[in-house]
Amino acid sequence: MDLTINNQCYGKVTQHRQVNLNQHNYQLKLTPDYFINQPDFQKHRLADVLTYYQSLNQSINQQLDFSHLEGVTAKDRAEVARVFAMLKPNLKAYQQQFQELAMNVDSLKIDGGQEPQVTFDLYIDLKQAVQVIAKTDKTTFELTNDDRQNATVTMQYSTDEKQWLIQTLDFETYEQAPSEWMHKRQVRLKQPNQANWQANQQQET
């Protein structure tokens, strides 16, 4: 028989099983590790990170309005808004863009439970440029760049929101090249997804 298992946390999988109908009680036991090894589960978690970064760029483009930031809790959404509000008086411009994301499938780990956590290594070709108002001279600006592209992602399933949410994106990790990963999931956008905020935008508008 073909069995379709639909789990609200891990998604849907179909299995072909041979069952002895003379057996009084047939039990099918699947551990969380079984689900995270399914291609659909992996693709959806990578898509969650993609959605987060797309909504982050959209929020930056909309005058640093993070009310519609996706893929995080309301608390984390408020924290992102707080950090940018704190930085805003010292910023002249903020730009970032990305086009490609990749997941190292072999790095996937899961901690099961009612609200399980999953971690994996991520590559994103994220490029950031920040123009900061210099402390010594208000009329000059420094240009800083942050092009760290490897991160460890931790996601947790929220039973309240019935979706996987990003807990941490830790870029303090070692450099990895996706071309060296034996098993990976990738997504590449047709064109770079960009964010561009300038301090004088609001005044000009």
C-alpha cells in the first residue's frame, strides 16, 4: 500500500510499504530524522530563509518599516526595528543585495519535541555597504562593507503560528564554499534582490 503521512510540522511524505494483513497491529514509526532527509522539507526550509531576506530588503526599501518582516517572531521583528532605529541617526546610506542561497544538506541536525529545532549551514552571496556619519566631521562619511557569506541557521517550529521561524543567523562561523558540499539545495534568483536606504530619502519625498 501507499501511505501518505501529513505532519503539520514536517510536511507531507509518501511511502510504499508491504503490510502483512494477518498481523494484528501494524505500526509505522518515523523519527524526525526521516522527515529532514526528505527533499521537500529541505527545500521549504531554504525557502523560509529566502522569504526572510526578501522581506528584510523590502522593509529597508520601505523606509525601514519592519512591520511586515517575515519568518521571525514578533519579538525578533521588534528587535530588528529597534536596532535599525538606534543606528539610523548615524547612517547616511545602507545597501544590501543577494541573489543565491545554498543549504549544506549534510549539516542538517534536528532536536525533536513539540516545538523542534533544526540547524544547518547556509551560504548566501550577501553584499552590504554602509555609509556611516563620521564622529569627527559631520560632513564626511566612511564606507564600510560586510561581505560575510556563511552562516549557521537555527529554526524552530512555532505551534502558535504553525510555521518554522528563524531563531538565529550566526555569521560568526568558518568560511565554506558550496562547490565543495557533496549534497546541497540551492536557489538562484533571476536577478539580485536589492535594498537601498538613504538618509535624505524621507526629506526628498
